[in-house]
Amino acid sequence: MKLALYLHGFASSSLSEKALQTRDYFTTELPHVELLTPDLPYTPEEAIATIELALQGRRPDAVIGSSLGGFLATWVAERYGCKAVLVNPAVQPDQLLSQHLGLYRHPVLQQDFLVNEQQMPKLRALERQPTNPGRYLVLLQSGDEVLDYRKAQQWYQGCQIETVQGGDHSFVGYANYLPAIVKFCQFA
């Protein structure tokens, strides 16, 4: 059985619209692929530990990540040498998160997480640039109100990038891209 991983963004969860759409699509169309959708804590070390725990020592065939999950998906793809689909991925997220320090409550885990300045170097330590651009599909929408899509275009230069005009940070019409995502991941 093939293994896929879906990583949600900051202040999101496994119950986000994209996570549920992905899970529904995989359940219906890809019964031969196990999809993991862990709820990620908001601190870098705990997020990585949660990913590693979910994988249980297995190598994913592909990872899909949205926003900060796209940033973490890049780390996973580089660590395990798997395919990665990034949806409006965060690039150098410490620069943005340093403007949003404070206490956050995870909607599913029902835990409080403190995002503080001491975590920013830990986020920077997780930064990876693609060593094999052919393993990456990057989906961007120019109307992203949270992240500047041009930073992702530059960071993932050489990768397969699809930039849609308009849209927003949630990536409007995401469900319509699931067949292309599955094809890129070679699950179909």
C-alpha cells in the first residue's frame, strides 16, 4: 500500500476544508493509498515530532502541504526523497510568524500553544530548498492575502509551478486540482 501525508497550515487542522476534501478524495478514488492527516502542533519541534510519529518509521510516497504545511512538506520531501505538492506554501515563515507571536488554541487538539521569538531560529533550521525540483508541484494563487506568491515562485524556481490568477490563501477550487495532484504523485 502506498503512503501519502497531508500537512495543514498554521492555525488549521485535519478538519480543514482542504484536509477533508483530500481525505474524501483519497478514500473514494484511491483505496490503495493510505493517507495520514495528523493534527500538527504550532511549535516547530512538536510539529516535526508529530509528523515522525505519524509515519512510524515509514517513508511516504508523497506529501501534500498547505501554507505552513507546505513549508513542512518541503522538509519531509527532502528528508525522505518523496514527491511533494505544495499549496500556497509558506517560504521563510519565521519572517511572517515573528509578527504573530502569542498564545494560540489548537481547534482539534484543544491545547494552547505559545508562539514565541525563540521558535523562529528553529523554524529557520527546518528550511530546505528543493534538491530535486522534479519531485515538486507548487500550486499558487496570486490573490493569496497572507503570503506573497512571488516568494514561492522564486524559492521553488525550477520546480513545476502552476500560478492561478486571483483566488486567495485557501486556494479557491482546490478540490478541482485533486486529480492532477494524484497524477503528479503517481498514485493513479
